[in-house]
Amino acid sequence: MTLTELWRTPGIKTLLLCALASALCTLGLFIYSLDRQDNRVVGTVVSVSEDSILIEDPRGQRLTLLITPNTKTRALGPLIDLAPGTLVMASGARTSTSTIEAFGIRRVEERNEERRP
């Protein structure tokens, strides 16, 4: 079968258009996900201000968590109660190498359970 014969096959144009549309949708979703990466970080509170929390991650890098009206902190309690040394986990959009606009922040309870043999 030649390409000309294949092109004249009933339904081939529709099939190719559907495949192209599917590929474009997949590419669009991939690009959107790259633009809005969800970053999760865990760190120890260094300081707290009215609109941000400075944390230090396990590698020693300091990160600023920006708190917006959309940031969910219900499980965290009042921010003023966060003492330096409190372990927190946050997720959000990275706005720079050391800043994350937080979608959500919560305390992490450390577990020191003994393993049973």
C-alpha cells in the first residue's frame, strides 16, 4: 500500500487528527505542570513573622515560606505559637531558590518508636 492509497483510506484523516489533538493536549498538560511545580519541604523553624516562616531543611539550606491568604494552616494553630525548633512540612510553588509560596503548612510530629524484632 502506498502513502497515497493510505491517505485515501476512509477514516484515516480523522484518526490522524485525533492523534494530533491528543498529543497537543498531553504536551499542554506537561508544560502546565512544569510551570506550577508543587514543592514539598520539611524543615525546622528558625523564625516566624507575620507573613513568612524561615525554616532550615535537613541539608542546612534556609528557605522562606511565604504565607498568603490562600495558605492553609488550620492544623498548625496560630503562627505566633510556632517556636524555633518546631518541625514543619510545607508544599507550594517555588518563587526562587530559597523562597516558596506556601499552599499548606503543618507541624510534623517526630516519632521515636522502638522497632520490634
